[in-house]
Amino acid sequence: MRFTIGIRSASTSPNLNEVVIVSAVRTPIGSFRESLASVPAVKLGAAAIKACLERAKIPTNRVQEVYMGNVVQAGVGQAPARQASLYAGLTQETLCTTVNKVCASGMKAIMIAGGMESMSNASYYFPRGDTPYGNLQMEDGIAKDGLVDACDRIPMGLCAEQTAKKYNLTRADQDAFAKLSYERTARAWKEGKFNAEIVPITVTTKKR
């Protein structure tokens, strides 16, 4: 799960349209059903929003609007962007919009734009209606809302296979690239290159 967030400040001068990013952070990336599985997407988003504002030294009551992207929204609850904003300490007067696509920001003096996701907490779906004879068929929310094209029902994995075939990318080529990516990530962590952008997440565990 990857999360990034930035605050953009637009000039109030009528002759200028300058837009600047004054702060950008993200949470760590957790593996599926592993270290961050107990943390809902809205809490991950809240942690990043809070840290973003603190690092930029912007009071929460100065933020006019929040845009948060969230793909697998089933089971997250109403208005995920609003939830994340309130958990982060923003005021109830702050306008909040949850989007399910890349969204351009409006002309606001100070606003937040980001995204949040937790595949580990994605729900399984049962169709509503009369219970048929025999077994009910569950559908994985990750596939339904996150990984399968809504128009032609093709999963992302198959799209990747078709792309690899089109450009003559062998399995060995893909494995080598994946290995290189992991090595670069490990080296970047070791060299502290992510320190400025990643905010810590507190995970509460039960005593064994």
C-alpha cells in the first residue's frame, strides 16, 4: 500500500496563478495482511495529513479543502476523505471530497490532495436479494473494485501478460527488473532517502 499527500498553496494575487507544493509525505508500504493490516485506510490517510501539516507548520484551521483518492471503498464507511480529515484534527468546516480517479485540484489558497488505500481491509461481497438454492458465491472486493476492468472484466494481471507479450518481455526480464527494484528500495531505505517523506504508523497489537 502506497500513500502520498501534498499541500498546494495558490497565490491570491489576481495576476498570478502560481501553485507550489509546500509539504509531501507518505506512510510506509505494508505487505498484504501483514504489519499494517490492522490500520484502516482512513487512519493511514489521517496520519499522513497530520504529519504533512505539522512539517509545513500550517494550522489545521487554515486548510480550506481536502481531496483524497480511495479505490476500494466498500467497508471503509461513509465519506472516507471526511473521516481522514477529522482524524487528522482538521475542522468540520473543511470541505472534503473522496475521488476514485486522478483528480485536479481547484483554485484554493491552501488545500490537501492525497490518496489512501488498505487492501488488507477490503471486504468480500455477497449479492443482496433472495438466497438461492445451494451455496452463495462471495466476490473479493480487491478484484471487483480494484483489479478488474469494469467494462471488459479483464484483470490487471492479464493486461500485464498481454503487454509483456506485445513487447517481447520474457519472464526472466520481468524477474530481473523486480529484483532490481527490491534492491534499489532496500538500498534507499538503508541510505535514509525516504526519511524526509515517510511518517511512522503506530500499530496496536494484542498481547499473546
